[in-house]
Amino acid sequence: MPEQDRLFDEPASPIPADSREDETILSDVGNDPSGHRSRLRKRLLAGGSDALADHEIIELLLIQAVPRRDMKPLARSLIHRFGSLAGVLQADPRTLAGHPEMGEATVAALRIVTAAATRLARQKVRETPVIGSWQALIDYLTIDMAHLTLERVRVLYLNSKNMLILDDLVGDGSIDEAAIHPREVIRRALDIGATALILVHNHPSGSPQPSRADIEVTNRIAEAGRLLGISVHDHVIIGREGHVSLRAKGLI
């Protein structure tokens, strides 16, 4: 068989991994002739997250979704609209998708960070007694709830060792008896063998200061729990400006 025919019949050799990496680098250089993205990555790897400004972190995330576009203007516009890195990462996906030049891929690139951070924080809460790792609990709740645009109510059910056995998302809406029923909360505790619970909700206004309704419903649940041996350890209110413990304020 002629040499030319044999060349066409032989299967192509796989591209070595190093060559593929070189192609990726060359492609990135072609899309980023100034080397800006490469410098961002090197600063991140050398100095950690504190080495980058908020908009630069957003920019690096967006680049993963759309590698052939300059994402700096979009990153800056997101920070300008939502106020901070946390505000962008915890923004409602539908709101993000409606932002100019955002699409499904870029929204997913941002949301995956929040999903990973929430799971990591939740795992830390599950691994140790809640009362003995209070800051880990606050970190988890802040990541999950501080920047929500609607009010969300949840109940954390604990066993006799104060380990978390259920993080129950009760629902969205104001914390009154339309959203959270004292008897239902205590009944759920009895059903799953919980001996204590912590009420949690957020204030979309940003201020975590409790309202009269917050205090009243907490005391109704605490009273119902006392009758059946279920302790209400606390009611924590989360807001962008921080958090408040009703127990610490002497309101339970």
C-alpha cells in the first residue's frame, strides 16, 4: 500500500495532556492578549481571596462560563447593582438572569459558589453540638439567609446532645401564626425525637431587630414546648446588618 494511503488508514494518535494544556493556554492568550486573566489567577493562587477585589472575584467566576468575552464591565455592573460580593452571590437567580448581559451559564457560575459555601457551612454545623459552635451556626445562617429579598422561616431541631437532626424550612412569609404554627412546630419535634429547637428567620430590610410579632410567636412556641418537654433555645434573626439572638436580649 502506498505511504499516503497508510497515513489515512492509521488511527490518529491521542493528543498528549501537556499539549492540550498548551492549547488551552494559547487559546486564553488569544482571547486575553493583555494577560489580565492570567494575572488575576496568579494573584488568587498566590495571595488567596484577599488578593482580589470583589469585582475581580466575580470577573473570574464569569470567565469560567464565558471565556471569550471581557467580563470586567459585567462584574463591575453586578457589584454596583447588588452592593457587594455577598449581594451578588446571594441574589435571586431570576433577578440575576434579568440583569443585562447575564444568561443561564453566567448565573450558574455565580450560584454554584453560594451552593458550595452553604453546604460547607451546614456540614460544620452538623458535625458539632450547635450550642458549642454558635459562630459556625451564625455563619451558615448568614450565608443562606442574610441577602434574601423575602422573609424565610426555618426551625432547627436538636437532639439531647444539641446536635442538629433537622433543618426544617417552614416557608416564606412574615413570622406570624399564618406562617408558623406553635402546635405544628412542637408536634414535629415530638415526631422526630427532638428535645430542643432554635427558631430562625431573616429580615429583608437588613435590620435584625425583632418586631413585636417576632417576640410574641417565640413566646407562644416556648410555652407550648415547656408543657411537652421541648426547649426553645433561641430565636435568631438574620439581616444584612448582622444578627440578633432573642435569648441574648432576654426576650425568651
